[in-house]
Amino acid sequence: MQSFTHASRSTAYALAAIALWALLASLGLALRHVPPFLLTGIALLVGSSLAWPFVLRQPGLWRVSSKALGLGVYGLFGFHFLLFIALRHAPPVQANLVNYLWPLLMVVLAPLFLPNTHLTAIHLIAVCVGFTGAAAAIMGSSGTERALFNGLPWGYLPAAGSAFIWASYSLTCKRWALAGQAFPSAAVGLFALVSGLLALLCHWTLEAPTPLSAQDWGLLLLMGLGPLGAAFFLWDAALKHGDAQRIGIWSYLTPLLSTALLMLVSGQPLTWAIAGAAALIVGAAVLATRA
């Protein structure tokens, strides 16, 4: 009964994080006029505030190693900055689908991170199917046939990079948890704080000042408290206390929910190429997990 309770709690954490992440691409698209460093910095600082009440009571929660801090900045800052860059320089739906190859990458890269994990022929088939889906998503955009001969839009490269960063970050957190070296979940707030300050420094150095409207601040607050805030803490708790394979299965809901919402807010019609790409990516991820 106790193990069932832990499994149910972990699944609930994962589903809550997935629901929040489904909002991320749409919010990023609505704030596309905000420079990416400024956007990332403000939202991460807002997200870090969720940990402040716990840290004020227990300051030791933020006493983590430089190695753990580096991992946190790599995951939180690197992933979201590359995603926002991709949404600005590639068709948003297609870039979002490429980014959401990270559930598949978690399965494929698991043998490199986790003990007693192996890559089978089914995993390799799943990789081919998943990247076929990514190619279908790219070719589903208007004018892509011509772009294929002139070079693919470079915006897809940061989308693929963000997928790799989140997969490797998640697997490393799980490896540390299995080895008894896990950091407190409240430390995610420190990761967000440092990443946010770093992003604002980059904005001050590299980007032009940009005035923000009241609506912009409202959307940034929503992004910080949700996809760039609470979702991090929920995901960390789910990985540490639950079965990674079960959590991985649930995470494949993320691209479907996110893409459906993004198409709704962007007014982009559903095409057979995009629908097929979503089916291929999710199907490949499920196949890899069942291997």
C-alpha cells in the first residue's frame, strides 16, 4: 500500500508538471517580442521565488556543491533559452515538436547515465521513427520544400539542442538520486535564481532595452510561476521518488498537449503532416519505453 501511494504521488507530480509545461510554448510565442535573455531572466527569477519561504526557514537547503549548481544552470537556463530562440526563428509548431523529442532522448540516452540500462534494437527503431517524425514536422511548414534545397532554417538547431539539454539534465538528476547524491528539491529555486540573474546579465550586455507592458508582465508572472517555476519542483520530486520509466510514459503527453494549445493560439491549421509528425514522435517514445 505504501509503494502504491508513493507511485501515485509521483505520477501526480509528473502530470502536474506536464500540464504546466503544455503552456510554455504558447506563452513564449505570445512574448516573442521580448528579447530572449530578458524573457528567460525575469521568468526564472519569478520561478525561484516559490522556494524562498522554505529557504528562509532552512537556509541550508541552498547549500549545494558547485557541480550541482552547474547542472541546474545547464538545465534550466540552457533549455529554455534555446527553446525561445527556436520559437523565434522557426515555425512555432514544428520547432515545438522537434523540442519535444526529449522524452525519446531520455530513453535512448539512459544507458549512458543510469546503471543496468541497455539500448536494444527496438530502441534504435524508435530513434529512426522519432526523427522521421521530426523531419515530417519540419517539412510540414509552408515553403519548406524550397528550404530543403537552400538549407534548413537554423531555428531547428536550438530546438534540437533544448531537447538534448533537458533529457541529459533529467537523467543526471535521476543518476544522482540513485547514487544517494540528490540535492534538495528546494535547491531548484537556487538554480532558477542564478540562471535568471545570468540571463539578465546577458540581456544587459547583448540586447537592446525593451519596454514591457502590463500584459507582458502578467504573462511573465504566469510563465514564472508555472512552466518556469512550479513545474521544475514537481518534475524534480517526480524523478526522485518515482519510477523513471513510468514518469517517462506520462511525459509523452507533453508534446500533444503543448502542440494542440500552440496551434490553437497561433491560428495555424492542423495539417496531415503535423498530425502525422506528432503521432510518430509520441509513438516512437512509447515504443522505446516498452522495449
